[in-house]
Amino acid sequence: MPLNTKHLPTESGALIDAHLLHTIGVDPAQASHSDLMLAVSQMARTQLSERWVETQAVERQNKARRVVYLSMEFLMGRTLSNALGALELTEEAARGVKQHAQQLEDIADHEPDAALGNGGLGRLAACFLDSMATLGLPSWGYGIRYEYGMFAQHIAGGSQQEYPDPWLLDGTPWEFPRADITYPVRFGGWVEHVDGQAFWRNSGEVAAKAYDMVVPGHGTQKVSTLRLWKAVAPAHFDLGAFNTGDYHRAASAKNEFENISWVLYPNDSTPAGRELRLKQEYFFVAASMQDLIKRHLDEHPSLVNLAEHVAIHLNDTHPAIGVAELMRILCDEHDMPWADAWKLCCATFSYTNHTLMPEALETWPVSLMQHVLPRHLEIIFRINKEFLEFAAAKRPGDDQFLARLSLIGEQGERRVRMAHLSIVGSHKVNGVSALHSDLLVETIFADFAALWPERFTNMTNGVTPRRWLAQANPGLAGLLDQTLGKGWRLDLDQLQQLKAKKADATFQQSFMAVKRANKVRLAKLIEHTTGIVVSPDSLFDVQVKRIHEYKRQLLNVLHVVWRYQAILAEPHAHWVPRTVIFAGKAASSYVSAKSIIHLIHDVGNIINRDPRIGDKLKVVFIPNYGVSVAEVIMPGADLSEQISTAGTEASGTGNMKLALNGALTIGTDDGANIEIRQNVGDDNIFIFGLKTPEVKALRHSGYQPMRYYEKLPALKSVLDAIAGGGFSPDEPGRYRPLVDSLLWGGDHYMLLADFEAYIGAQAKVDALYRKPAQWCEHAIANVAGMGVFSSDRTIGEYARQIWHVAPVSRR
Ligand code: 26V
């Protein structure tokens, strides 16, 4: 009988079976998809573990200078496929699972996402860890091991419903609990001053326990560590000490401690100054600082050279209390003189700002900080006093200047301004795109830039090509491998060479075949999650991101309704069939964002069922957007919607993922769109609408949205249809408030001012899409121009210009 090679045991097959039997505890012949996923994960985990031990040994021996990346959010997504890719085990693992008559992709789908973040800021942190590991930088990410990550989004009757995300319910194969690494974190109480020495007499305490995730580098044995902290009742808290009658009360008292790491806070339109959130921030910062100081003192006799051996980065202001915490540790616990400690502190910290929205800038009521962190408040007051003395000397008598700079806002309830603390306590402050960094020094941080111009810099965001191209788009990755070799994974600038191929008919055919297959895959996801059947031959027009008024999903809807009306008016015109695809979550308390989700569904319901429309237009909303959903959407997009009001989107990173996967961008002159345009070329992108200075000028001259309504009949007809219940016959007034906010509420994000230009740009999109070879040429030019948006480039810049860290040589 001929040997059936498909069922020959492979080395990985044997390993997987051994893990099924010994680690998972199931009969290999009976293994479910989940069992297989866990067994393959264990196979990767053993190697990650070895790499982690080796990396740590080398860094310890070299007393390496390390970067510590403090972030409340790490939106990691799934780990298995990325780990297999980094370990170069993908093919092995695929062969192994084949012996169980399974496909690796189907197995990998059983891993839940680690969704420990809200959106752009959290995903950027995850891309950065990948690049830090890949560049071999001695690096640690620190965050919170939330029991519940980003809420799961369900849609019921067109409305968003939030459900908890118990991602740890069945355990995760990817964490390494460090039972011996635990630190106390104190809260509350008061401060005593004895002989000039401060003693913090805290009233509460919780323990922080370390759980590590190993982040593998690609093309290197080096790894980075993501250390996440879980809050547990302090060791001396003993449930048994309560008598049986009080057991219930004891258990709930224990929860008082442990709730600190229970749930990720949503990125609301206006951040609520909640005590638990402040405790979360201090909790993970205090634990991380103790950990890095312990590591330093294991390698060095004292803290005087701390700044030479560690660079601490603040991912937004959420960990800014770290500045006061380091001062407290140095002065109160290590008796360092204040001035020396302050110098060291500023040399150690750096800070990235991720938003210009004034309402998103974090502040804490002084009274709350007094209650939760009394010693830190004193320290902040002293930092502020010395800072304001310094500033006063620069502009004597300018009290307004000082009031604007102060770390304490005095309008209404006194509040600590965390961005000010971050700037004052750091040696470098950066924005996340060229425009954003310019606007920072021109607007919200102008007074600080006047004091310290050299402190402000730009680090344009990037995304990891391993996850967002190699893993998400194996079809395109394979084509690139054939065409350029495999080196682009670690040197994304190599994509430039595609320019020479963009008009090559054979290459175009392969490129289009890849896109088509990705669209089929995306169409399947759409049908599976929404029940709506869409044609992969239609133009896939994609807007995926958090739902926020400034991102203007509503402007996209206005175009959809315009198109619907235009098709009905001219049914025989040559319409390019379109599928307009939305995805994204709205913060649970953000009423207008939720209303926009509902509107998208209502509009879709009418259009998708209208027999006069057929395939000419479809509108879908893919529920529960997250990293894994994005990995299917990005490769299948033709058109990338990046239509924020100019001057509002700090950078965007979805814009990069989409263009890298061959989508053309329709967008405003905002955030990183501007740099995408510079890199792919003006002819390969559809830029429209007001530019930032024009937005500003129009605002100052008295913007009147009603004028556009009166002037543009097509716009009037669209708004009338929405406001009049044309898409919500069951509740005709449902969208009156949304339309009123445009017509009567000042249209803060200037949708009406950009409407006409947007429709014009969409017409250009149609015109190009009618010529497939030309469209393809432009799409290839996009991929070719995106090399600079690798997060490896971004992290290289941080490493050289801000952190001054480099890989350590071998042992
Ligand atoms: C604010 C808050 C406030 C209350 C509690 C939780 C929370 C969480 C996050 C935020 C701010 C989010 C800022 C953010 O995600 N910014 C995005 O950062 C991306 C990476 O730099 C950038 O590409 C996006 O343009 C920017 O919106």
C-alpha cells in the first residue's frame, strides 16, 4: 500500500500530540479546534520562553540601557500567528495540524483577541513592542492585566449593545505568571513632615502581581517583554480572619482591592474624572517603577546613574503620575536632594501626546488627588512652584502666561493638568505626525514651546509590516516575496522597487488576483456577521475606526444617501457598483456616536432592500471591530476613508494599514494623510476639503452651515431625507437631533462645508475605478510608497533621538 504522505507524522505533529496529551490533557484523537490551538500555542511558548531567558541574560550581563514604555493600553490582538511567524514555525505548525485534518488558520481563529486598549493609541503601543523586539532594543512594556478588555459590540435592531469581554475566562497560553514578582502599591492617608523629611502614612494598600507576555522579534532571537500588573488584596489581608458570619463582607472587601485591574476604561468623548481610573494609573505606574528600580539596583550600586540606564516613555498622560512617583522615590526613599532628583527625572522621562482635542486632555481634581495620592500632590505643587518661578523670570509680570502654564488649572474646581506635568517632567515631547507636532507647538502647548523650543519634536507613527502585511495579507506577501524577495519584512523601504512594476501587465494581474481573493474573504466575513451578501466585484469603500464626530462617519453617510438619491434619479447612468463598509465602536456614553451607528444601519436597511438599487450600492456595518477583524478588512479594501476635519486627527494608523494593503485613500489634509500623500504621490490619493488654516479661518469668520444647506440642493435633499424620517419610518424624529447639530448646532466639525468637495472627490474615485488597469497602477504605487510607515522606522527614530538606546552586543 502506498504511503499517504499527508499523514506521515512530522516533528511538529509529534510535539503537538505530546502537548495535547501532557499539557492540555486530552486524547490527541479527540482534540477539538480549541485544544489544537492551545497545543500549537504551547509549542511556540516553549521557544518564546527560551528566547526570553537568553535575552534577559544578555541584557543583564551588559547592564544594558533599556527603554520602559508605560502605557495604559496595549491592543495586542491574537498572538499565535504572529508568534509562529517570528519563530519561523508557521509551515511546521501547519503540517502538524494537517495531521488532525485541520487548517492552521481555522485553528488560529479560536484564540480570543487580547483587546487591552480602546483604539489607535493602544494598537500603536502593540506595533511598537513588535518593532522594539525586532530591532533588538532592550525594552519593556508595562501596563495593566485587565480582566475585561474592550467591550464586545453587538448590534440589536441597528443599535450598539456593549457586552463584557472576559478574554481570560479560559486562561491564556501566552502569559507567564511571575509568582515571585509582586509589589505593594499604597493609596490614601496623609503626609507627616519630620525634620524636612516626608513620611507618607497611607490608609490603603494593594499588591501588584506581574504577568509577562513575551513579544518575539522577527529575524532575531531577541524578544521584548510586556509586563502586565494584576491587582490583588495585600498579602496580610486574610479572609479567614473574618468570622464565618462576616465572610461575605470579607469577600467584598477583597474586591475593593482587586477591582483596580478589572476593566479597561472606555475612551469617552469627555473623560470622566473617576477615582478608580486614577487608582489604575497610579497602580500600574507604581508597580512598574518599583520593578525598574529593583532591576537597576541589582546591576548598579545606587540610583544616581538611573538616567544613564533607563529611558521611561509616557504613552500619553495616563502614566504621567510617574513623574511625581520617581521624585517621591528618589527624595523620600533614597534621600536624594530635590534638585538632583529633578534633573535625573527630566533626563529619564519623555512623553508622546496623541490628541489635540481639548476635552480629551486629562486633568484630575486637586481634591481627588489629595484623597488618593496626598504625597504626590505635594510633590506636584513643589514642581509647579519651581517651574512657575523659572517661567516668571522669563516673562516678568505676565500673570496670564503663568496661569496658562501652571500645572494647576484654577478655572472652577482646581485641577491638576497631567499634560503640563508630563511636559515639565520630560526632556522630549513628541506629536505623532508632522502636522500634529506642528499644531502642538502652535496651539495647546505654545506657551511651553516658547520656554523650551528644543524639547518638542515629531515622531510620525508607523505600523508593523509583520502583522499588517505578512500575516494579514498572505496573498500579497507571497507576491512580494516572488517579486522582491523576503527582505521587505525587516526593511519596508524595499517596497519602493514596486514602482518599476506598477504598469507591468503580468504583475498587475497577479496584484488584482490577490485583491480579488481578499475581497472574497472580506465578503464572507460580511455575510457571516451581518447576513448581507455583497459582490466582490463592487468597489469596497472602507471606513473603520472608533466612531467619533471628528472622524466624520456622518459625512460618509451623507455621501451614501446622496448616491442613493442620485442613482434613483438617474438609474441608467453608468454607476460604479459600491459596497460602503463601516466598522467601529462608540464609547457607551457617547450618544451621538451611537446615533450614527444606528443611522448607518437604518440607511443600509433601506438601500440594501431597494430593488431599484441592486448591486449598485450596498451599506454594511461589520460588528465588533477589533484587531482580528481589521486583519481581514484591511487587505480587502479598495478605498480608504480618512475624512476627519483637517487639524483634528493626530495621525491615524488605519490609513497606513489600508494603503499598505493597496487601498487608495480618499481623505482630508489631516494627520498622517499628509505624509502618505507625500510618499505615494499626489496622483495616487484623493485629497479634498478645507485645510487646517482654512478650517481655522472659517471658524473665526463665523461659519454658517445653513448657507450650504440653502446653496446646495443635493445637500438639502440628503439632510431633509435623514431628518424627515426617510430612513427611520418607524420613528421619524430619530435623526432630527443629529441633523439639528449640523444645521442649528454650529456643525462643529464642518461636514457641510466639506460636503461638495467630498462628493467631487468621490466622483474622481468612480472615474478611476472604471479603468481597472489604471486603478491597479495607482494601488501598486500606494504599496510602493508606504515603506516609511513601518513602525521599525518610527521606533528607530525614538531610539536614536529620544531614548538613546541601542541593541546590546552578544554575550
Ligand atoms: C483618552 C481617554 C480618556 C479617558 C479614559 C480613557 C482614555 C483613553 C484614551 C484616550 C485618548 C485616546 C487618544 C488616541 O487614541 N489617540 C489616537 O492615537 C493614535 C496613535 O497615535 C493616532 O493615530 C490617532 O490619530 C489618535 O486619535
